[in-house]
Amino acid sequence: MVSGRVQGVGYRAFAARAASSRGLFGGVRNLGDGRVELEVEGAKAAIEALLQELMEGPPAAHVTQIETEWAEADDRFSTFRIWY
């Protein structure tokens, strides 16, 4: 879960590009409370690098917090998508 000014600033597209470029799978969506949710599967090192990039976000974003929850991958994703 990503908190801050992360909706209406291209954050989902930014996150999708960053995840796809690292060979990660899953998706990203806006939540009704103003946060952005990501579900990501892939190599732990690639996910950790993604988290660092997500903290910066695109130029118009201002990320205040990223909450993470680690779990075993269940291989249900084959791409990284923006969910609407």
C-alpha cells in the first residue's frame, strides 16, 4: 500500500513500468481512500529495488509511506497490469 499524493499523478503507470522493467508480475490499482495498492510477484531483490523506486514515484507524486506484507508467491500472474 502506497500513501501520499499518489492518485491523479500517473503513479499507477509509473509503477507498472517500473515493475515490468524488472520482470515482475502482478498489478496496481487506486483505492477509494486515496492510496495505491500493488500486488507483486517475482525475485525478492527485484521487488526490493521496485520498493525503492516506488518511494520516489513520478515527479508530481509525493509518497509518504509504503506498507509491505511479504508472502509466498502463488504464481497466479503472468504480466504486470493496471487494474481499474
